[in-house]
Amino acid sequence: MYEKTLSNWKYIVSVDEDNRSLFDVIPDKKIEKPKTLYKYFPLTDNAVNGLCHNYLYASHPDQFNDLYDCFHELIDSNRSEKYFHELLSNYFSAEIIRERCSSNPKAFNVSVALWLRAIIYRFYGLVSMTESNLDVLMWSLYSDNKGFAVEFDYTVFPFQFHGPYPMNYSPHFEKIAIQNDLERGLYLLYMSTIKNEVWRYENEWRLIIDAPKEQQMFSPKIQKLKELGGHDRKFSYPLKAIESISLGNHFFEIEELNGRDKQKLEINLKENIEKKRSVLDFISANEIPSKIITRKSHELRFDLDFRDGFFHKTGNNQYKFIAFD
């Protein structure tokens, strides 16, 4: 077992009898783990396809929007040189490594740090979730208020994963030397759960998903790694993993709605029909509890609320939302 305190949190890495890495994160204050978590989605082809075919995409850090997320400079290059050389020997000849290292050692270390991160995340992928479906910023940033948020019971996911772990929001980060595989695991764990404190509002929880046995996952940036291909990072889950689906406040256009009373909403799709129809058909066919996000402006507050209910298909591009009492 390897244990280290970084940015005031404790990170623990060990290995089980099957040589599978085990991770643990202990925050400086007790944080209650939610029973379910939400993931926000924009109304795009990829997001709708993932919902309708029951899979999550386990991202590589190169696909994130935060420049410092899983930051490669968390590696202490000066104290990790031996490990770097052993790692690169799987991809380059000893002669090429010596040549590149001697010509510009500083640039070489930065390059290798990027390589190490890219290689590690061929074995792991990340899924970001959050605690609430009523966050104004999350709806605005991740779905433009036109998308949807899925509430997941992550305990029934069939694939191998670690977490969920809360994010360690900090104004600074620490460097880690990597001299063996346990320290590489520590680097992965710390790198995957440390973020700039400006992102604190997201209340993010993160899953670290293992690549399928004896496989590696697709790497999106470094050309030599891209050419190796790999698993498509799509991980299927059972329908029972979905607890509810929330639709953003602008999912429907005003002219698509006809609310005769508080309990019943009639819907006739007129814009972005194909994607909306796919989502609503999936929800109604599987009788998934749903929420329509609303505003609390009538209470003179900048908060969000929701209407609980079920969707029923009534015709071509037509639906009915029946709210709970």
C-alpha cells in the first residue's frame, strides 16, 4: 500500500490479489457520498445516442475544457527520469531516447510528461457527475438549458470503476515523483481528482473507469498513440441505472407547449424534432420518472425548481406530460 497527503487530502493506492489497483481518497473534512448522481448533457447527436443506447463515455483528459484538469505538470520530471526512460522504451529505441534527452532535456521532460498522461489514460477513462439537477450554472454551461440531466444509481453499473470521488478544489497543486507503478497509481488518482478552486460550484464527483480486461482505450491526441486505436470508451449500463431524467427549461420552445392545467401539459414538437423525439420516445417507452426544470422567479429568487411526472406519447411528435399530485 502507498499513502500520501497532497493538497491537504489523503490519497491511498494498493493492489488486490488479482493485481487490480485499488484507490481511496480521504478529504480533509467528511463529505457524504450521494446515493445517486446527475450527469448533464447537451441536446446533441452523441448525447442522445448515449442515452438511447444506454452507455456512458469515459473521457480522456485531452477532451476536457479545463486547461489544468489532469495537469501533466503534476509530475516531478526531475525525480521521475528513470521511470520515464522505462516507459518510453516501449515506444522508442534507446538511441532515440538518448538523442532527444540530450538535445533539450527540459523540452524532453515536458514531452514525456504529456506522453505519460496520455498512456495512463489509455487504461482509464473519466466520467464527471454532480450532486444536483437544480444548478443554474451547470444547466447553462453544459446543456445551454436545452439539454437533459440523467440521475444515475451508479451502484448498478456493471463495468469496473473506482469512486465516485469528490473533487479536491484547491488554489494550488503539488508535484509527484513517479518511480514505480504504485506511485503511477497515486499520480493517476491525484491528477484525476484535483481541480482549480474556481470550479467548486460544480460539486463534481468523478468515476475512474478501468479499460476492459486486456484492452487499452483510444487516445485522442498524440499521433503515435492515436494510430494504436483502442476501445471506443463507451461503457454500457442497464436501464435500471437511470433513476430519473430532467429536461432543461428551454428543452421545449414555448410554441410547442399547451398547458391546460397544472397537472397536464400537451406537447407538439416543432423544432429540433428528431433529437427531442428520440429522448421523449426513450423516456415514455421505458416509463422513466421525469422532471421539467422550471424557474422560481415568481418567488423573486434566482433558483430553479421542477415539475415531477411522466411522459406519454399521444401521436406523431406529440406527447403528454402528466405531473404528480
